[in-house]
Amino acid sequence: MNSLVQSNSKTMMQGYIYAFVAVLIWTGFILISRAGALASLSLPDMMMIRFGTAFVLFCPAIWIHRKTIFQWRMVILGSIGGLAYSLSVFNGFQYAPATHAALLLPGLMPIMIAVLAYFLAGERHTRFAWIGIGISSLGILALLLETLLSGVSYLVGDISFVVSCLFWGIFTVLLRRWRFAPWHATLGVITVTTLVFTPYYLTQLSNAFQGVAYSMIALQAFYQGVMAIAVQFVCYGKAVHILGATKMGALMALVPMLASVFAVPLFGEPVTTGLVIALVCISVGTLVGSFLPIKAPMIKVK
């Protein structure tokens, strides 16, 4: 009996370690992406570094699973969850501070997914889950309203983050509906985005990496192509398997707080009233929504 309890405790501890690593990598993605934008890495450069690196690394796996990857549904998933999402999110990093990304991306994504799943996939949420969504939405509206009224140039970046969350929500709902394995979906996103974007990037080679240090390019390639795609994927999947999606969802509420705390001293970003309100609302809303179950879908997925 004692050995069973010890084994369960050890497994749970491993789950929390995986979860913490996933949270740290997601936090690092926000900070590293903003650092790349501040270092004059253009949007095409950031796209090619992320997906080009991943494509080269995972070529053997892509070839092995080519029959699953090269089909029309995967092309749609890759175009939405890879190309459209990444173009929007990296455009956001060009214009908005990391603190805004830290709140809008992990804060708005669960809202978009929940709303789209309700209308497109027939998922029914509890009353308290909607309360959590409402609380988080108030924080996001406060941040966007402050940006709009302050007259700063963050609005284009903030809107880009909102649009990227919409694309990610559509991608997630379609992924659930079509039931691709997460590993296949990851390879599909890498493949479709790289093959579609590369022809355009070839026309921009004359302007590639102008004024950017080799150390920054190497950092972006390692983090975007390896850590943010491969390592985070494994850790997130392991954590969900051991702890469950509910606990993992609650732990993801740490991302806005960690990224905001690090972004302020690293980039000298201001702490505003709207930022504080958004941080509190999103954290509370995410915790409330994550601990409450979602009812079974009303429609069947073929």
C-alpha cells in the first residue's frame, strides 16, 4: 500500500515538473519573440527561423508520416494554426510590448476556444465556466481600452494578438473535430507553413537578417524551432496525461504573471493600470474556468 502511494506521489511530482517546464517555455517564447522584434528581426525572418529550423530537424518524421500530413484537412489546419496564427502573432510582437502579449495570448486563447467550441463543435460549458470567461474578458477589454485611449502605437500589435487567438481557436476546434493526433498536427503545421511561406521568403532574401547579430539568430533558431515546438510539445502532453487538462489549464495561468514580471525589467516596459487590471482579471478568470468541467459535446464527430 505504501509503495503504491509513493509511486503515485512520484508520478504526480513528475507531472508537475513537466507542467512547470511547459509554462517556462511558453513564457520564454513571449520574451524571446519580443527580443527578436526589438533586435530588428523582421516578420519574414522570424517566420523562417521558427518553421525552417523545425522543418529541417523533423524532416525524417515528416517523411515517415507523409501520408497523414499531405491531405486537404491537414493543409487547412496548417494554414490556420501555422501560417495565419504565426503571421498574426509575430506581427503583434513588432508593435506591442511583451507584457501585452503575456496577457492577451494565454488569456484570450481559452476564451476564443470556448466560444468557438460552443458554436462550432456543440460543446456546452457550465455556468461558472462562463463566469470565468466573463472575468477574463473584462481584463482584456480594460487593456485594449487603455491602449485605445492612451494614443500609443500598441493598438496594431494588440489587435494582431487578438486575431492570432481567433486563428488558434479555429485551429483547436478543427483539430478536435477531425481528431488528428497532436504529433501529426504539429508535423502538419510545420510542413504546410514552411512549404507555403518559403516561396514568398525567397523574394525577400536581399533584406534578410539585416543588422541582426548572429547570436540573436542562433538564439531564435534554437528556441523557436526546438524549445517552443518540440520540447514544449512533449512536456505539455506529458503533463496533461498525468495531471489532466483541468490542472494543466489552471497552471497555464502562471504564464501571464511570469512573462509580465520578467518583461518589465528586461525591456523597460511600463506597468499601467490597465495592465494590472488585466493581469488580475485574466488570472482569476482562468483559474475559475479551468477548475470547472465542460459538458459532453451535443454533436457527434465523425
